[in-house]
Amino acid sequence: MENENENTLIGESKRVAVHTLGCRLNFSETGSISQGFVDRGYEIVPFGEEAEVVFINTCTVTDDADSSCRALIRKAHRSSPEGKIVVAGCYAQMDPKTISGMQGVDLVLGTSEKYKVFDYLGEEEEQVVAVDKSNLFWGASTTPADNHTRAFLKIQDGCNYVCSFCIIPQARGRSRTITVAEAVSQAKDLVGNGFKEIVLTGVNIGEYESTSGEKLTDLVKQILDIDGLERMRLSSVEPNTITDELLDTLEASPKFMDHFHIPLQSGDDEILKLMKRKYDVNFYKDVINKILARFPNAAIGADMIVGFPGETEEQFKATYNLAKELPITHFHVFPYSKRKGTIASRSENHIHQAVKKERSRALNMFGEAKLAMLSEDMVGTSTEVLFERRNKEGFFGGYSTNFVKVFVKTESELNNEIRRVHLTSFRDGKLYGELIQ
């Protein structure tokens, strides 16, 4: 699950601060809403500065996410005591009572209602809480207002799965999609706005065809064929939805980057069954091997949950050992979080918080070591890097094709530039290189 972001906008009189928590899907949605503020004459300022409006797009995938949301609301009220505070998205959908009871909150907008924020801003009521869901598909994508380099394009929302630990289907509703034609049109707009890389995102994009009746491979092919687009990635894809046809389509284009995010969750078949996942360990291994047969240098990311109710030490070790066996290099580790209304929340054999914390720590440390090993193995090779921004030390940073962060010392301004880099060293946890002229 990917993480917080602060955005900045331009305008005339009114100021708005925007903050995003959670996944890439949230980033794409915030991008569209941010552009709406810009179009209405707002100036987007860094979160934490005083503003007339503060918009927080929330996540509720874990207890930690909920806690972070509440901390952000308190920060927003401190920085903008006279401003209108809008709390929107998944946490707002699932726990509007808690949010509406917090000091300073003016609008609580659920996962569908957040797109109507501009209608609600014009109302005079002291507080508005609106969390009704609809089955409409609300399109979203990164915009120039976002100040991002990579563009996130939302092609799907919601989920029809009933994984026993997951609250997202309740927060976002059933699966629904954009049409292929509209996705291609939006992708062309992104390229026209100067974005060189597009990430296709959604809650469960592998269910695109079963939801829309159109083929995901057709959507992917047509976007890859867009003139001016240089790179494309997929966000998280469920292993049971990865087909040979999709992999063949991706392999056929030099624009597709060799990085995949395939949720694992557990390396134990019994736990996977209790989680109501749609695959077992051997199936997952086969998917990874199919990817590596086509993309031998691919980096693989995976979500892993530790401390699921009833998970024994041996079952945790099975996850650890599978992560060790497979070429997974980007670990996204989550201690199981009890979500009200989910099947797993009704279990009686919950794991103690200290045990979950220790298992998370062990797996995260191992993940850091595996990513370091991949980075060290890349030293001496060259790769294409899409540069994003300069850090405090003066190094320009960006991502390689297989999504490893690379740093280059240069006086040149490389923002949104794709340059070939010779990788020279890995030190202090960072991969460094030199521009190839």
C-alpha cells in the first residue's frame, strides 16, 4: 500500500491544502479533485500551512491508517482553525461518527460523495456528513495540479471479493470500471500534459474484463500504442487474475516496465484458505515463475499480512521462507488489523499485538536486506531512470525500469527526464549512478 503525499496548487485568492493517505488509487482520485480546486481559482499550498479549505483523502485499510487520519485532522485544525476541513474517502465512509465528532471537521464525505465536494463547499450548514455510496464509476487520474512525475490512471474501482480480512469492498462497493475508449482518451490527455509514465490503477484491476465485458489486454495494448507515452506500469494485480495473454501483451511492448506487484498475504495454504484468497502457494509460485520467464530482471513487490487470527509461529515462518525462496524484493508488510464487519474480525484466536509487531519487524528487516541485495547486484549495469526531484544532498532521484530508486549527482535539472544511467555504487542504503551522455 503506498503511502502519504502532500500536493501544491496555483490560483488567485482562496488557498487549499491537500493531503492523501493510502494507495495509488487514492492518489489518482486526489489528482482529479485537486484539479477541480485549481479550475475554481484556488491556490494549493503545502499541507500544514493556513488555508481556507483543507482536503484530506483518507485510508482505512489498517488501524494505523485510521490513527494517521485522525492525527492529520488535528494538524489541519491547528494550522487552519478558521478553515473548512473536509475529510473524505474510505475512513470517512466507514467511520463518519468518529470523524464528525472531531474538532474542526466541517465536511465528512464518503468514497462517492467526495467527488461532489465543490457542491458541499457552497452549503451553509455547520457540518455535513454524506457517506451514501453509488454504483457509478467516478473517473480519476493524476493532473498537472498534482505535481507528480508518474501519472496514475484509475481504470477500476470497488471489489467483488470477500477476503476475510479486508474492509475495502465495504468502503468502496462492488467492482466497476471505465470503458476502454475512455481510458485511452484519458491516457492521451495525460501524455499531452507531459507525463511520460502511466500507472494503471484500481482496487482489483485484474477483474476488469469480468466487470466491464471488455478485455484488459485490449485496454493495455491501446494505451501502450499511444504516441509519446514512454513507460507504463500496472498497480497491484491479484495473482489469480494474471493470464498468459496479459503477460504476452506486456512482454511485447518495450514501454512496459519490468516491475510487478503481486499480493501474497501469506505463505501458508491454511491461512490463505482462512483469508478466503483465490489461490494457494503453488499457484502463486507458478505465477511468479511465468513472470520471470518473460521478464528475467523483474523486481517483484508483494503485500504480506502477519499475525492473522490463529497464525502459528510455523505458519509465519512459512511466509518468511516463501519470501526468501521467491525473488520478491519490494516487501509491503502489514500486521493484521481487526476491521469491524469483516469475517476475520469475528475470530476468537487473535494474535497479541506484541507478536504481530515482532513478526512485522522480522519480515521488514528481511525485505530491506533483499532490496539491498538487488541494488548491489545492479551495480556495474546501466538502466533507464525517470527522474523526479532533487534531494537535500543535491542528488537527483528517480526510478529504474524495475522500480529501484537511483540517485545521480548533477547540476542539470532532470525533473520528468528519462536518462540512461550507469550504476556505480550502493552505499548507506542508496543506489548511485552517473549519467551516460
